[in-house]
Amino acid sequence: MAVESSSLQAILYERGSLRLLDQRKLPLEAPYLDIHGATDGWNAIREMVVRGAPAIAIAAALSLAVEVFNLDFSGTSGDAASFLVKKLEYLVSSRPTAVNLSDAATKLGNLVLKTAESSTEAKTVFQAYITAAETMLIDDVATNKAIGLHGASIIRSRKEDSKFLSVLTHCNTGSLATAGYGTALGVIRALHSEGILERAYCTETRPYNQGSRLTAFELVHERIPATLIADSAAAALMKSGRVDAVVVGADRIAANGDTANKIGTYSLALCASHHHIPFYVAAPITSIDLSLSSGEQIIIEERSAKELLNSEGGLGKQVAASGIGVWNPAFDVTPANLISGIITEKVSLSLSLSLSHSLSHMHTHASKVTM
């Protein structure tokens, strides 16, 4: 399936075939892995072959689409719907923090159950699922471009006295984390396209190094002026006056605006607040979870100790003393009071407004869109 996007693609899909870029090997190698079904999809997500909340949701949905496309199934439409729902529940367990995956699974599950009510053939249910999963892939690129345009507009409006702007970002939120273009990195792309980006700064994002391995790779590929910094250099960089805004992604946003994102995001928000630098979250509406009243309810995934004990995010040689204890949360939660605004494909939400009310209104509008 041709998707208009950057030439960098984490997901290569044609009906009945799915290949995922093995991002663990970047930037030195760029191999693709064949995904034959939900089990392969679960493993690819869990083992960080594919990462980034939007890309995880799409990869999971498409892995199941490939499985059912090639499946010899003899049950009823109800059996087909039950089969799909159980597989979706299994896929959601691969990485629990990102809400996009559970949101997609819920929508797809509701779709197949509804289809089963009006059809007796399993084939019809499977076809409806495949079409909906493919629509998610196409829609994600359009969503990301809208986020980029909204983000560029709001950042530009906050710095009318400056012709050029420099932006700091964290982790990887570009084409490699989505179906294409990106969320926070999409904002940077949009600023660059408009000719007003002076420089993008990206953190290395330890311990898995998504910033140095992936974001730096994308920025160089797109020929966007960029500088890589150590995670611990962010405060000094802000103090130097070289950062006009910080833009990050989100794996889950609670109803009050508290945001879970890659570990280290909270530290950046504190530094930005201290230096009076606007701090923005760029994410699709599907990252909003109104079932959670605050970030305290967000489940935080903890990763393997090897990611800290060994080099290369756990894939290389041991670099820490044997016997040392390790705490390795994959995400942290940034309180809403440190966030200047939340940028989505529909609107940019200012914290000067009733955020929970605005999120609820916007999310309700989005949920009315059928797949």
C-alpha cells in the first residue's frame, strides 16, 4: 500500500505482507523483518523492533491483518469476531503504557463485533478488519502533518520577535515512530519547511538511545540543521539561550493534561520551566485517555536491567559493575502545570483554558469518526 510519506518508513505494508524496519540496528544497518501474524507483531513491539506510540498501534493492527488475510478459517462471523478480539487483547499486552495501541484495539474490536452482527460470513468480518487497519495506516500520515502545521504555527506566534527559531526535542517522534512525518519531529519538519528553523537539538535519550540512533538519523537524512546533545547537557543548553521551545511526543495523556512520555521528559519540562522556555506536547488525539483522571493512574513500563548494565541499550558489552541494582522505567509523567500546550491534529490546547473540558470535547468529536 503506497503511503505518501518521507522516504524513511518504519512500516512497509502491502495487503497480505508486512515488513518492519528493525530500529535496533539503526543507524549503521537498516534491515526489515517479515511479520507473518500477531505473534510476530507482539514480539517486534516488545523487543523494540518498532517503537513510538503511533507506530506500535499501526504495526500491531497490520500484523493481525496479515494473519487473517492468509488464514484458512472455517468458523462463523461470530467466531471470526471473537478470534480477532482475543488477538487484539494479546497485542495490547506487548507494551501497556502507550494508549494508542489500546485505543486502536478497542475501535477495531467494536468494528468487527458490529460487522459480525450484520453478516454470517467470517470472510466479511476479516475483510472489514483488514480495511479498517489499512485506513489507520493512511490516516496516520495526514494526522501527523496536521500536528506539524499546528505546532509550527503556535511556536511561531510565541516568538514573533525572532526570525529564526531553535527547538529541542527528546526521544524519537518522527517517521520512524509513526506511519510517516512524525509528531514532535513533524513540528520541527514543518518549521524547517517554512524556512524559520535555525537548529533542532535532540537528546541522546538514554538508555536506549532513540535520540542519537533514530532522531539524529532522521534529521541528517532530511538535511535539517541539527545538533545532538547528551541528556545531561539540556539544562546548560537552555541556560545558554539557544533554545526557543521544547517539543516532545506523548505515549498517554490523562484527562487533566498530565503526560507520560519517554523517561527524561519530566526533567526537560522542569528545566524549561525554570528557564521560561515554552514546553509543548505534540500527539494525536488517540494519545488522550479520558479514563484516567491524572498521570498517577498511568501504568509505567519497566524495561530490562540490561539496557543500563550493557552498552548499546542492552545489546552490547557489559559496562556496569556486576551486582548493582537497576531501576529502569521506560517513561515518566510530566505534570500538566509544566506543559505550555498540547498540540493535536485538530487543535492546540492551551493550559490557560479548562484542559480537561477541552480534551473531553475534542476526544468526543474524534470518537464519532467511524473507521
